[in-house]
Amino acid sequence: MSLLCNTGDWFTLGQKNSYRKIDLYSMDWPATINLEQMTVHAASYGGPVALVKDFKQFLKLSGSGSAKPVIRIFNCAGKLISSINWDNGNLVCMGWSDAEEFLCVQDDGFVVIYDMFGNFQHKFSMGKDVTEVIDAKIFASSSGTGVAVITASHKIYIVNSIKDPKSRPLSELLSLPTGLTSWELVSQERTTCCLLSRDTEIILARHGESAPLTHVITMKSDFSSIILMAVSFNHRHLALYTNTGVIWMGSADLKTKYCEYATGRTERPQQIAWCCDEDPTPDNQAVVVSYASMVLVVGTTGDSNIYTYDSPMVLIQEMDGVRILTNGYHELIQRVPRCTSNIFGIGISEPASFLFEAHRKFQERSHQSDEYLCLIRDRLASAVAECVQAAGQEFDTHTQKSLIRAAYFGKGFLSGYNPEEYIEMCRVLRVLNALRDRNVGMPLTLRQFNFLQPLVILDRLIFRKHYGLAIQVAKHLKLPESRILEHWAFHKIVHDKNEEEVARKISEKFLSHQTRTERISFANVAKKAQQVGKTKLAITLLELEPRKSLQVPLLLKLGANEKALMAATQSGDTDLIYMVILEMKSTTALAKFQMTIRRFPLAQNLYKKYCQANSLSTLKDIYSQEDDFQSQAELGLREALEINNVEVSIPDISGNYKKANKTLETEACDETKKLMKHQKTLDEKYQKRLYGLPLHATIRQLLLLGDIKYAERLKSEFRVPDRRFWWLRIQILSQQFQWDELEKFAKSKKSPIGYEPFVEVCLAQGKIDEAKKYLPRCGEENKFKWYLRAGCHVEAATIAYEQKDIDSLLKIYDCCSNDPALLAKVENLIGQLSSKK
């Protein structure tokens, strides 16, 4: 089917190889710009364009004038972004990195790097031995962006990545003749190869190889030299231009030749660039050659097409085409995507073409719409998909809408159609159209957009300070907005003078964009304010940071120690509090530190805990300043116990307890002092170490020594309860097997603890006969238990009968299975009790 729509600028290079030229912008150059007098250095992927007057056309100015060049940077629509007044060494080469940094190579071997706004970033040297650079190349490598230079002494130095500029000389491999006519860099599989042309030869030099390889280029027609080389964007293809006007096209490794093409022209071309396609096969590639007033497009099949221009032009090689920049226009030459040719191609009978025509007829209210749909009923899904893909390949918004509407029309006839691809393409198209707006000037193709990925696109918008557009793109593509807002805040901090207004705007914007899943860090913005010397603004922003772990360290760095301490105590994080305390302790005067920390009870308590483990003297000073007598007493007691010097310290400890109105503790100290006095006397009397023992242990030792009178004296003096004293006497007498004395003691007066303990100690020593002396005197409620433990089963049975306790009789019955007489008696007693019930 033939649809003569949108194909006016199409041309073919061989069978099924259609190419097209697309108008991107009419240029808004300033009136003083004339590309004929300029050298142009454009970044790929719709990046900025740098213009500077051609060095060879410089005229030495007399008087006070300066011959130093001015580098001007524009977007792709010709809108000025910035200017650089060059005041460094002589420029040899300029270009752009993959991060849109502007690289300037000087003849002294230094590479100076600017951002697109003309701000100096940094510079590096190609090597200490690199001087008198006569030519340089900026190339894409597997590591990023590389730089190669040739010196006047015909030595080559290569840096594969400007992020890690390690220069590698190739001079030990090469002995370059003066007949060098052109050179290029090819980067493949993490290695960089230098191609140099000499007469009819191409020299391939790689770092690490023992010797360079030489290839002799043979052609059908004679030639004497190769005057120009061009490597494709993907570094797979190579084009050579000879002095006789013949173009040789082949693989970058020189192993495969695609074709030769005789241009029939004798003048030297200005540029050569590859117009590559997503399909890697050589038949789908082409070379674009620019002359003074025309552009020649040559396919690898040998077919060609010519465009004439009335102004100078510059070729900009892209991954999927070649941009042409002139004084008046910005254009793109690319191979027509297959999905587009399947719709708009001449003589095409593809499903997508029928669907597009069906939709057009439907808009005209023609019955033919149904006829076209019937032709593709089984292939409608693929037709819809192809229309969606074709819409993404178009720059003209009217064509985009026509294709999207055709796809929408077609999917209405599909059951179970998944609209994800359709919806995603609509989103991407809106983003691409916004990027292509002349005020932004980023004419990306769909393939370039997909290669860069949305996050990189956002980064480039942020760097260009298109913050509003970046936010809208992020929302549209459902991407995080936090980084965009942070960069916007950075810009505000650096360029706005009113700090209060800046803080207000940032806080309002950040708080309005906070979500549960995405938090924007005030700490990062505050750090930027601190870096530019706006300390007050940084502190104001930090106070809005909800994450104390980010807030506190930066507050300390800013010297806002008190605010840091407040934030740390509010968080309750002991690690943060200790961080602030130790920092303040080392940087603040002691008096101020102590006065500050006293206002924060949690921090004060943690500091006391720290001092308790590391500096008791400091802790003592704190207690003294606070008149905390109880803590002073406790600390003094702890120190006295650690150094075993309680007797000397006890007066001070008692005094502090008294000042703290702690009556019980004061009395305890006084009694301790008296006890120690007694213990010293006893030590001298018995030559036995009693000093330092507790009162209970001291009385126990006296009872063991047999000094009953002194033990009773201590009991009386220190008001030891009778129950405790009796227990001690009973235990000591049983341990010493003084059973007579134990009996006398039991009869001396009524026991305050009863007589069960007497039975217990006797049984513990295995003296059942002694225990039986005290069993009758046990309490009625405990008699059965103790008789049973003593093995007096008959008496126990009698007691259980008297207490009418059948359960206890049953317990005895279980224990006496070997005594038939006792069993009979117990059964009789149980029977009697049961009958009474």
C-alpha cells in the first residue's frame, strides 16, 4: 500500500534502506555568529554546543587589544548558555565528556575542564614529559571519556578516563614519521587502539603489544595518501578518505571491507561522520561527508545522495544518526526506522499501514475503514504495537498524535489488550517533546532516551537548572523528586543573598514534597550551606531535619554544640548523646561545659555514668558543685571499699549522709564505725582476722570461738533480733556436736523461733534421738510433718488420728508398706475416722 505522507525528505541508499532528514530547530544564533569563522564542538545526545573563532583565522591585534579567544556555549537551538574568556595556554583541541563537561587541551599538555556554565572544575596533565602538543583527540572509551595527544617529537600519550587520568605513552612502540596524515582512536573491549595513516598504510598501535601492526590499504583506483579517517559512534566501523576522493568503508579492525565509493571530488572534505543504525549489519550503515557547500550521504552498498547548502555546516555524530548544524538550521539525518517505513513507505502492505489508513478513513466517516480492518483482523495486535513504536520515532507532534490515535483506534478492537506499552509511550513522548522545546534544546531520539535512561536525563535537566521541568518529568515518569529539590536548594543557597528567605522557601518546598516513602534530607542541603560559609543558614536548615543521626554530627561540625546536645537528648539515642558530650568536653571550656550540660538531665546522668567508669575525681567535683551529699557519700563508700580503707573514710561518709538527711544511712555508718572498733579489739585478743566482717559473720565467729558473752554483748549493743541470734546459736552448737549444750540452751528460756529449728539441725546431723527430745515441743500444726521426717511413723499416725486428718494417714500408709503391724494400725485408724463421718 502506498501512503505519500511524511516522506518528502526520504531518500534510499540501496534496497529497503531509506534515510530521512528531519528539521530540529531554526537557529537563534546571535547576529555576530558565522560558522564559517568558527570551530564548533558539540556534545552528543543533544548536548551543548561550544563555539570559538577558528585559531587559524586569528589576527594579531595591535595596541591594548587581546587576541585571547572567547568560548561561547549554546544549547542546540542556538540560545546562549555561558561564555568563557580564555586566559590560559594555547588551545589545541576542545570537546565534551560523557557527563557534559567541557574539555580544553592546551599545547603544554594540560587538560582544563569546565562545566557548561563556564565554571572551572579542575585540570590535569597528560604527563610530566608532555610538552609541545600539536594535536589531540577527545574520544569515548569503555571507562568514560578519554584524551589522546601527539607531541612535536611525534610521541603519543593516552588517558583512557578523565576521572582517573593515568597517562600511558605509546612512544616506545612507535617511531612516527613526519608523513603522518591523519589519526583516530578506537576503543573496544576495554582497550584503546590508535590508528595512524601514513601514505597508503594504516598503523595500529595498542598499549602492551610488542610492536604495532601495519595494514596496507588496497583500492581499485590508485591513491597516494589517506587524508581523513572517521570511526563510527559504536567504534565498530571505519571510513577512510583518500587524496583522490575515494571513500573506503570497512570494519574498525580493518579485516572487512564494505565498499569503495569514488566521489569524483578533488577538494578536501571538512568532516566525515557515520550514520549508524540500531541494526549492526554493515548494509544498514552509511557515511556522511561534508564539503564547503554540500553534504554527501553514501551507503555501504555504494548508493549516495546529495544535499546542497548555502552556508557552512558542521556534522555531529550520534548513536543513531548525524546532526547537521548550519547558520540557520539544525537538522538530523537518520535511517528511517523499520516501524516507520512499514507505515509510511511507498508500496507497503504491512498491517500497521492498513491500521493507520483505517483510522484515517474512520475520521472521514468512510465505510472503507472497516474494509482495511478486515484485512488485518488476525494481525491487529502487531499493527497497534508498530503504530505505538513509530510514534516514538517521530519529532513532529502532529505525526505523533496521528500514530497514537491510530493505535488507540486499533486497540479498541482487541480483547484482553495490555495497555502498558501504549501508556508508557504516551508518557515518554510528552517528556521527549518537553526536552526538544527550544528553551531546553535537547533533541533526543527515542533510542537515545532509552540508552541514557530517565535518571540521567533528570541529572542533565538539573545541571541545566531546569528544576521545574525536572520535577514534572519525575512526576510523569514516577521517579524520585528528592535529588531534584536538593539541587534546587543548592542553587538557592549559593546564589540568593537573603538567608531567611532562602530557608523559608526551602522548608516550604521540602515539607510540601515529603511522603511516606520519600524523605528529602535537610542535612544534605545544610552541608552545602556550610561549605559555602553560610553557617547561620545551615543551622536553621538543620533544625528542620527529622533524622537526629544526620542532624547532630553536622551541628557539632558547625559549632552549635548546645543545639546538638538538645537534639541528641530529644532523640534518646545514648550513642548520639555521648558523641556530643565527648566533643563538647574536648572543645569547650570546663566551666561552660558543666553549666551547659546541667540544663539537660539525661545528658548529665550519662556524663556521670561516663565519669564513674573513667574519672571518679571529675564525678566527685560534679557532686560537690551540685551539693549532692548523698551521691558524695555513696561515691566515698565505693572508693573506700575498693581501696579497703573504710575506717578512715567512714566519718566523711557519715557526715555527707547526715547533710543529706539520711538518718538510717547515718546510723549505719556510726554502727559500722563501732563494729570496726570491736573487731580491732577481737583481732588483738584472738589473733584472728575479724576486721572488716559484717556483724552477722562477726557474731558467728565469736560463737565458734566460744566467746558467748562478747557475742551477747554485740547482740545487745547492735540490737540484733533474738530470732537471728538463736538461729546462729543453734547452728553453731549442732555443727560442733554439742548436744548437751543445745539441750540446755533450749531449756534456758522459751525459744523465740520455736523448736522446729532444733529438730531440723539434729536431723541434718543424723541425730534422730536428739531430735526426738524436741518433737513434743513443736507446734501442733507442724508436729505431724516433723514426726514423719524423723521416721516416727506410729507417733505420726496417732497425731494424724487426733487431728482427724485422713490424707496424712494415707501418706503414712504409703510410706510403711514393709511394716504389716503399722499398716494394720493405720488401716484401723482410717476405718475409724471414715465410720465417724
